[in-house]
Amino acid sequence: MKASVRRTFLIVALALAAVIPRARLLASSNARNSSGVDRLYVIDCGDGSGPDESRWTPGANVGISVGFPGHCYLIHHRRGWFLWDTGVDDAVARLPNHELVLHEWGLGTGPIWRKPVTLAAQLEEIQVRPSDIKLMAVSHSHPDHAGNVEMFPNAVMLVQRAEYGWAGSRQDTVAFNRKHPVKLIAGDYDIFGDGSLVLLFTPGHTPGHQSLLVRLPKTGPVILSGDVAHFQTSFEHRYVPSNNWDRQASLRSMDKIAAVLAREHAQLWINHDQSQSDAQKKLPAYYE
């Protein structure tokens, strides 16, 4: 009798051992398929150009001028609006020719940023007010990504602790307003706890650079690059600009993104890649 009970128990245990891993796998898959995100808007947030592409792709395309778009991304989650990056300051739209010349490599060297249409006007087009956005994050503190943070004074900004302390230390960074509500994080971070929006710590371009994994219900997983790579060729050939904060960290972060892309079967949307931008739907259209 006891032997029979033991045999029965063993059979049940083996059956459960076979079923439980599959159940866990299905649960994980279902969690990803039931994303809390329902749409993502790609917003034009500045249009840049530079006289020498090799400043971003060392050793390649030397002396060739290059254009590069800049984007912000407005994402609707069931718990509210989330803004990723804020683009070039809307004040540039009021300057002559709607343009601002930066001097990153010396006087008059560029890049030049143009902004004929403001972020505020584009949000208004889809009837979203700055006060509707309660949560935001910037990939890093460069002015083409963090130029409009104070348009959203009540939105909690998610930023890596390493970036927050470094911002404002160089002329090519934005000094964050210390009165702005902020949540400092260290490393990868699941924003809503449901896997739909995950910050990926990708230092190198700056000390606290981060990228964003977005799991869209129809489009599937997408990684918004920030400046982990400036162009598709930069990512493919592992080009690291000379003004990046740390070359080796930059390479490790690109490898990290490549691993996530493979694991998630995700797309990589590179913020400044012109051909990608030309092919993307822009606000008021959106991705689901």
C-alpha cells in the first residue's frame, strides 16, 4: 500500500514538474502580451545638421555633411501619459530662421538645430496639455533631449542618479532644475511594474545615459535608443564619437542593447537616424 502511494506521488510530482515550467512560460508570455501601453506617438522635436559626419562616426564619412532628426515620444499607458525625451528647447522656434548654432567642437562648428514647430503645438494638436503628463524621463542631459523639461513642471522625471549629478557640468548639458520633482534611479527600472515600459541603463555617451524598452501590443517590442548610437551605421559598426563620456562603457551599452534586441525580438528606433525617421509615422498618427 505504501509503495503504491509512493509510486502515485512520484507520478504526480513528475507530471507537475513537466507542467509548471510551461505554465510559468505562458504566464510570462501573457504578461508581455497584455501590455499596459496602448499607443506611442513619434514627435518631431528638432532637426539637426553638422558639417562632418565623422564626428559621430570616427574614421567613416570624413568631411561629409550630415543631417539628423531629433524626436520625442509620447506614450499612453493605462495609468496615464508618459513622455520620453523633450527635444530641443521650444524657444529655438522664436529665433531667426528657427535655428540655433552650437559650438561643440569650436566656434561655429555646429551642430545646427532647427525647430520650426514646437513640442507644445504638437501636443495641442492631439489635445494633450503639459499638465496632463504626470511622468516623464530623459535619455540624458544633452540639450537636444532635455531642452523642454520645464514645460512639464509637475511631471515626475525619472533620471539615473549618475546623470542627475553630472548634468550641467559641461557646456553641452542641461543643468536640471533642482526644484523639479524627480525620481532618481540606478540601473534598469520597470516604470509601471508590468513590463510595458522598462528603462535600460546604457552609460557611455554620458555617465547616466538610459534607453527605453516599450512593449506595444501590435507593433511589438521597441527600444528607443536615446544616443546609445547616433545612426544605424553607428550601431552596426560600433562607432563611438570622441566626445562620448566613456568609450568602453559605450561599447558595452551597445552590446547590451544588441542582447535585448535578440532576446525580445525587438526593433531598435534610433533617435537621430534620418532614414528611420523618414519611414516612421509622426503625430497625430501613432503606433499600437
